[in-house]
Amino acid sequence: MMIKINAKESVEIVEGVFVNVINASGSKYHSWDEMTEVQQQCFSGLNREVQDVYKKYQSGMVE
């Protein structure tokens, strides 16, 4: 999932595989296996919460 945070920041999360944080300074790739458990939980939580918000408002979006 690609999450656009603002005009200058994005986070790409492929849970269980990698996270790529992209900002004005460049991009920082994080292998899932190399992250701490706390980092994994953080990115998993962000991924879940964005999906939940999307589902909540999806019916009102124009396709």
C-alpha cells in the first residue's frame, strides 16, 4: 500500500516484506526482517488503520 502523507512524503508498505519511506531527502528502504518488532507493529498498524478509514468512506467516493 502506498500512503501519501503530504506533498513531500509518502510511505510504501508491503507488510511482511518491506517499507519504503519517501521524502524530500530521498527514499529509505527498510527490509521487514531487519526492522525491530516495534517498527513492524507501527507500520502494520498504520497499514490497517488507513485501510479501515478507506473502507469507511469508500462508498461516498466517486469512481
